[in-house]
Amino acid sequence: MSRLTPTIAAPKLGMSAAALMAWIRTEKCPFGIYLKREGNTRGEYIMFEKRMEAYLNADDFKERAGKQ
């Protein structure tokens, strides 16, 4: 599976990278995960491109996007 970074994926979703990262950290994002590393290093955000495309193409997403 190909992976995306928050800065690449966020514009495709119509949100900022910070908002996307917050959504992923809540563990409610269906196509992204946050891997926290031990120690003082930062974690890593991983988004799966095919899962994101399936989410964007879903009928319920299109209905929600049309209401905005």
C-alpha cells in the first residue's frame, strides 16, 4: 500500500494538515494511524492512500461534503 503524509493528504480532504493529524490522533480516522515511539522522539503519521480514496469515493462522504 502506498502511504501519504499529512501535508499531502490534507488538501485532498479539504482540511489543514494540523486538523488531519488531530483526527488521526483521536483514532477515528479510517485510513490513518499514529505510531508513537519510545523516548523523546516524535511519533509518525501514516495514511494509506487506497483507503483514503475509498473513503473519499464513498456515497456517504459525498453527501456530507455536499452539505457544507
